Amino acid sequence: MKNAADAILRPEQASYLEALNGQSVRALAAMAGVSAVDGRDPLLAKMEARAADRGYPISDPEVACLLAIVARLGRPQLVVELGTNIGYGAIVLARAAGEGARVVTVEYRSELVEEARGYVAEAGLSKRIEVRHGMAIQELEKIDGPIDLLYVDCVKEEYLRYLEIGAPKLSECGVIVADNVLWRGHVARENPPRSEAERARALGAFNSAIVGRPDLCGVVLPLGDGVALAARI
Ligand SMILES: C[S@@+](CC[C@H](N)C(=O)[O-])C[C@H]1O[C@@H](n2cnc3c(N)ncnc32)[C@H](O)[C@@H]1O
């Protein structure tokens, strides 16, 4: 093990990074070309407040920033997101990817589909973001591709299946981002609590697969709740 591993995981450093990277959302307003209010993109700030109020599990701000960076770098034509919630990630991705990009995002709860469509309309992105009402696996199977950016943020026990279906559909320089892959640290524990064991085991299998597949170059980053990032090779 590297000597620095302990330093990365120290709690004070984790809190420092969380506070520091939390500020990165300020850049999202500029990247989206919208006027900031109190330094923030007003729509994203409104969505974060709504999610906090309702306990909705939207992406962490620092993960949103990573998504924006990846989308801006890759300029994807087709982005697929598994797990829409209220559309926070989809809006960040569509804005950062630029005018040429289309985002297909999948959500199975009808009330969230409606809410997400409302925010997407408010963002002026209804033509570029399609919020599909359906189950992640079935909808991913239906998409022909090529997928330039696949954002996995849905049922943790299904991550490996998303990878198996999604990886062959990636474009030549396609990228996968997957959130929550360290699952509050449980994935690295020898004996996670029984209530989390199945999820931790499934995410562990996903992490091994995304870094081990011969068609991908993948890493797992200790950002937010753990983010896997992989590019097709
Ligand atoms: C973590 S949230 C997604 C957050 C979103 N990606 C973002 O960036 O804000 C996961 C979402 O997946 C939805 N979901 C759960 N099971 C699903 C399934 N089998 N198919 C589609 N959506 C599902 C949940 O209702 C929830 O809204």
C-alpha cells in the first residue's frame, strides 16, 4: 500500500476537500452561461434546496463539477444517465456538453419524471434532454448508442449489469462515470453492517470489473461517496 493512502483518508482532509470542492459549483453558473446569484447558478441552487427539503439523493456538488468537466472535455453527442431524480445531473451534463449534445435520462418514479421535466423546461433544455419514464436496465438495453458518456447513478445492486450492457455501447472515446461506488466506506470494510452487505458486495464487484475490463481504463476516486471513472480503450 502507498504511504499516502492513510493521508488521503484522514477525516480532517476529507472534510477539507468536501468544503473546498463544494465551492466548485460556483463555476457551473459560468460554464452554463447563466447569471449567477450570490455566486451560484440560481436553478441548481433551487434544485439543491428542493432536494435537501425532500431528502432526494441528487448528485453531490463536487460530483456535478466532475461531470461538467468530463462533459466539457469530451464534448459528447449522446449522454445517457441512469437515475434522473429531479434532473440535476442531467441539466449539468447537458449544459457542459454543449449545444450538440443530447441527454437521455431514465427514472422509474413517475412523480420524479414530472418534476425533472419541469426543471428541464425551466433550464430551456427540453429539446436536448429526454427524461424517460422506465426501468434503467430495460431502457439501457433499448439504446443503440454509440454512447459518449454514460452516467451511472441508479440501483447499486445493478451497477455491474449496467456496465455489462453499457460498455459495449460506448463510442470509441466513450466514458463511464459511476457515483457512490464506495458507499459510505462500506465497500472497503471486511464486515459491513448486515443491512449494507449486499449493496457493498455488489459495488465491490462493479469496482473490480470497471478497473479490470480489458476494454476500459478505469479508476475509482475518493470524491464524494466514491466515483468510478473509465474510458474506452
Ligand atoms: C441517486 S438518484 C439520481 C440522482 C441524479 N443522477 C442526479 O444527478 O441528481 C437515483 C434515482 O434512481 C431512481 N431509480 C431507482 N431505481 C430505478 C430503476 N430501476 N430504474 C430507473 N430509475 C430508478 C430513483 O428513484 C432515484 O431518483
